[in-house]
Amino acid sequence: MLDRSIGELSRFIIIALGTTILGFASGHWWLALCFGLAVYLIWLLWQQNRFDRWLSNGRRGPAPTNFGVWGDITDDFYRIQRRHRKEKQKLHAMLRRVQDSTSALREGIVALEDDGNLAWWNPVAGEMLRLQGEDSGQPIVNFVRDPRFVTHMHDRMRGAKQGDLQPITLPAPGDDSRILQMEVTRFGQDEALVIVRDITRLHNLEQMRRDFVANVSHELRTPLTVIAGYLETLQESGQAPRNWERPLGQMGEQTKRMTRLVNDLLLLARLETSERDSGRDRIAVHGLMERVADEARSLSGGRHQVSVVCDADCTITGDAGELHSAFANLAFNAVKYSPDGGPIELRWRVDASGGHFAVKDSGIGIDPLHIPRLTERFYRVDAGRSRESGGTGLGLAIVKHVLLRHSANMSISSVPGRGSTFTLNFPREKLTQASSATS
């Protein structure tokens, strides 16, 4: 930059000295000097005008050939423009590769601008959500009107963490036979991506599985009732041969176990197929805990010390039967897996995040490796011990589905050999004062 200034100043001095020398020869040196400087100024303005016209025409064609300082400016600008053009071509090529790669995906991708307006989508998303080219710039909620998606998107754009919200499953717009799973991922300031997956086949398979389990369970109920009735009659009649007593007792126990399994399967099927948050009962927590504790003591037969600690009595809004099932399953598990004489504590506390029901035992504990899978159907940490205790392997799966229907979640802490603590966490909006409850 300094070299250019020195060069231009040198040209200016040469022109001034040259015109002054010529002016002395003619006797009018100052007129010659003014004429030379005017010519120099006109020359600079002419080059500036050429450069301005080239800019005004959108920089089409090669840059004008100038000299001096304007020549240097033109050359620098042309180099910057050429570098910018190359970078622009690279960005366009990268964008085309991104668009081509997303077009090859089986999932739909929708990019949202400020306020959830459509910016871009791949062909799969356009087909699943029935989007057209002229829809760009419109809010996505104009096309996906399901209230669950609207709430999910509002929560995500408001800043909810990725792990706090589950993907939304809903029918495709205009086609109820097609099931979509949608998830909003926020990035940047107010931008977001919507991932759309077609899970129709998976949904249908899951529905078939639920229907099969429910139908088989219903069909098994009648023969199990008949078998249990005849076994009970034979045992109580006193007419069965003595050597039949042990087989009849074992058959009775296994029939009861099968009956419990069928009942749990039917309950799971009902929880999966019915709508969430359908219950509007107001259940007093302390009363529910006392009932569950009495049932746990009955199951224990005096072998355990079951205590109830209710730090702040209140009520939960939900389904009374489902909540009782969730609380009881945790308490019964504590009884089954705790050694004789071990303490079992049922505790309720309330804090800023909501209400928390915890069951703490002094049982065998659980290796952290198994904790993520505990709520799977029929998953057992120790299969032999679970069967001996009479468990069906469905208790925690039932608890999980009850919590899903009440917008709650479960946390588990355990140390092998030192016991476990299962905690059910209910949101604040589910709680009310106990004084207005009916249990």
C-alpha cells in the first residue's frame, strides 16, 4: 500500500515538474502547471468512471485496464472477485453434494428458518409431508397440524434439551394409514432440522404383536381358570391319593404363576393401546403408600421391615389403578429381592422439579450393566432367582408404561450387594394439595 502511494506521488511530482519546466520556457509556468495538473485529474476521474461503470454493470466481463493507482485498485478487486467466485463455486458444489446425499436418504429432512418457516426439504420429506415448491417460507405447522407436533416443536425451539423430548409418532398429513416419526433438532440461533421417518411397517408389526399377545392372553384366561378350579377342588376334597399332593401343589403354583403372567400381559396390552394421560383421578399419595406398604407386608409375611416416609403429602392427577400398580410393583420387587430382616423404605418427597416416590431396599443390588435394560419385557438379571420368587418379568415394563402415560420417568441407583433405590419422578403440574383429594 505504501509503495503504491509513493509511486502515485512520484507520478504527480514528475508531471508537476515537467509542466513547470515547460512553463518557464514559454514564460507562463503557472498556466502550464495548472494545465498539467488538470489533465492528471481528468485522467484519474476517467479511470474512476470506467471502474464505476464496470461495478454498476454487475462486474460482467473482464475488469477495465487502468494505470496508476486505479490500475492497482482494479487488479486487487479483480483478484478478490476471482477468489470469491472460486469460493462460491466450492460452496455451490458442496451444497449440491449435501442436497444429493440427503436426497439419497430414506429419512425426510426439512430445514427450518426463523419461527419454524420452511427453508428447504429433500424429496423424501416432500413426498411424506406433501410439500410443494411454492410452500417454501411458510410455517411447517400449516402442513403438520397435529397438536403433539406443534407442542414438540414449540418446546424444542424454546430451548428444551435433546434428551428431554422423545420423537413424536403421528399419522402422515392426509394419509392416516401411513405412520411417521418426527423429531425437531435445533441448531444456530433460530434454525432447526426436522427428521421424518416412515415407521408404518414397524408400527404395523408392533400392532400385530400387541394384538397377538392380547388375544392369546384372553384365550389362555379361560383354560387357566378351569385348571385352577379343578386343582383347587382336588386339593381341598381330600380324596386325591397321597402321592399326588406334591404334584398337585406344584401344578397349582405354576397355574397361579401363569395366571399372573396372563394378567400382566393383558395390563401391558391395555397400557400400550389406550391414550396417554387418560386418567383424571386425584390420588392422595400418603394413602396410596400406606395401602401399598400393607400389601408388601402381607407378601413379606413378617420377614421384612416395611416403613413409609411421606415428607409432603399431596395428590397426583392420573389413573388410580395404574399408579397403584406402579407403586406396588416396585414395593413387591423390593420384598422379593431383599434378604429376610432387611429394611424396605417407601419415601415421598417434593421439590422444585416435582414429586418423587422412592423404594429403597437392602437386597442383592444390580450391576450397572443391567440397569438400562431393566424395563424390557421378560428381561431378568438372574433368571433362576426371578422364577423362584414368582416374578413374571413384566413388572418394570408395566411401571415404564404407566410413567409414560403420566408424563413421568424412573431413575435407578444400585450397588451390587448393598441394595437398590427405584425412584418415580412426577412433573410438578401433576401434583395438587392433598386437602382437596379423594383417595
